[in-house]
Amino acid sequence: MKEYWTKKIYKAIVLCFMLLFSLPIIGPFLSEYQLNPFDYARITDVEYKAVVQDEPENGGSLLITERLTYDIHAASSSNTFWELWRDLSEDVDEGLKVDYTVHSVKQILPDGSEIVYEESPVLYWEDEDYVSSNKELGPGKWYHSKGPYNEDARQYECVFFYIDDVYRDEMVFEIVYEMHNASMRYADCSELYVAMYSGTTVNHLDSFKADILFPAKDMPANGNYE
């Protein structure tokens, strides 16, 4: 029995020495691959401009231009971000469900120059789908995934942008899109319903600037309202 415990103690001592000498070497590699709760891509700054399009025969629409700043913080340099996204609300007001037409996506560089992204014909789910040597699938692409939301079908009302691998950086994008059925027109007035940002998205905003513009030609006047 004494010999058994002697072997156990000897093995424990050897293991401790191995850990003491190996941790300084393998520590950085372990920290690189460990799960990190601070792995995120957050929208921190928004400049929002919406121009009302009053349509007498239909639910009015908004032409929206957004400039979004993303704070991207991947947990490790070996597991970077290859896509960003902007959720679009799926509100229903007065029986009308809003839907969207996305017109363009641009990346705004620090010097003010722009990179125009191209629309992708399909939605990609795996990094290797759109990271290719010939660049035909991306990065530099965007895709509008139309709702309604269905997690099982991987269906979202959302705009995705496919980017180069980003570890820790800030990126700025400009999106132009239309929100249909944003307003209801009655005999004497129109009511506008706008859901800009909600849920956990707003928790990380540092600044939000918004303009909602009503063209003078659409204001109450003869021929516009009874």
C-alpha cells in the first residue's frame, strides 16, 4: 500500500512540474481559443434619415438612409467576423404589415471614400461559402433576407453584409432602403408608424441622430386631403 501511494505522489509532483513549465508556453494559445463572452459586433452610432413618400392609393412608404457604425470585437484572431447584419422590424399597424426594398449598401472608409457592395443572389450561412480565392461569392456583398422570422427555416427580415475577416475594428456602412406600409392615409390626415430600433440593439448605442422629413408637396393642401 505504501508503494502504491508513493507512486501516486510521485506522479502528482511530476504533473505539477510539467504544468509550471508548460503554462507560460501554451497559455497564450489557450486564451486564444477559449470562449469569450465579449465576442460581439454591435451597432454603436446611427445617423438616420427618412423621407416620407405619401401615396394616395396605397399605404405610404419611407425612403430611409442609415449610416451605421459597428464595433466589432471577435473573441480570437483565429475566429473572426465575416458578416454583419441590420435587423429590420416586422411591425403590423392597422392591419398593414411593413415590408422592405433594399436599394444599396456601402462601406464608408475613414477617409470618407466609399466601397459599393454588390447584391448577392443567395444567403450564405457558412464562412467558407463566401470566402473564396476568386472572390465571386464575397466578401463585399450584401443580401436582403426577407421575413417573416422563422429560426428553423433560417429566415429573417434582415440585411447581411459579407466582410473581410475582422478581429477588432470599427466599420461604417450606409444602407438605403424603403419601408412600405409605414403610414395610413385617411380622409383628413395620414398617420406614420416608424419602428427604428428596439430590443437589445439599443443597449449599446452611443449616439442616435434621426431626421424624418415630410416633403412640402405632401403636406395638407387642396388635392391632398379632403
